[in-house]
Amino acid sequence: MDDHDSLREFFETEKLWHKFIDFEEPVITVEQAKRKVPIEKIVKSIVLVCYDGFPLLAVVPAKNRIRFTKIKKLLSLRDIRLATAEETLRYSGYEAGGVSPFNHIERVLIDPSVLDNETSIVGGGNVKRLVEVKTQDIVRLMHPIIANIVE
């Protein structure tokens, strides 16, 4: 079973509304994604690693950049960094560039601006797929800390 199948199975098991959006080429940048979907609905799920070695997921609008200083202050962390591609796969279950907010990471932060849209377009399990979901389903299932974490 590939990442698409496991994500589809998750949506069906949880009875979540969803719509997969497939691309012929890998979608690496927001510029590539916005050719097919509205940029204001695109949300990035960024895997971070805390100084203690534990993963953290930051869910932010694609057009914004995360602010490490805000996250460190919010969680009283000494240090935090982006996960490597290997760590991203190990912690989230998805390859970098295809990370869904519905993954194995338990510590989740979401920027409140993500909540401005009824639906969000998120990683679909691989770099050639996105998926539109109800934004409130992310909040309901992932139990995030909602805080301003972008520039």
C-alpha cells in the first residue's frame, strides 16, 4: 500500500471529506502548486526537531515562513531546527514535500491564519499529490496548539 492508499484509508476510516489533487510532475514549490490550486488555501506541514530530539509539526500557510524564535519562546525550547529528509520520513511517515498534517507526530502547532479558510490544501502523501480537507478536521484530529508562529 502506498502513501496515497494509507491516507485515503485514513480519510475513509475517520469519515472525513477530502479531495485528492494529482499533479503530473513533483510539486516542490508553492509557485508550482498555485498553478492548479488557490495559494491562499495551501498549507505546509513542516517537520521540526527539538533540541531534545523529539519531533514537532508546524502547520502554516504556504505563503508564510515559520519563525523559529516564536516557536522556541512558545514552548520554552533551547533550540529547534528543520528535520532532514530522513527524519521527516521517520517521524511523519511521509517523504519531505508530501507531508500531510494527519501523521504520526503528536506535538502539533498550527498558525491561527490557517483557520481563516473552511478548507485547506495540504500534503497528499507524496510530492505529486495534494489533498483538500476541512480545516476544522485538522484541528479536531491533531489537537494542535494554536499560536502565531509565522513571520
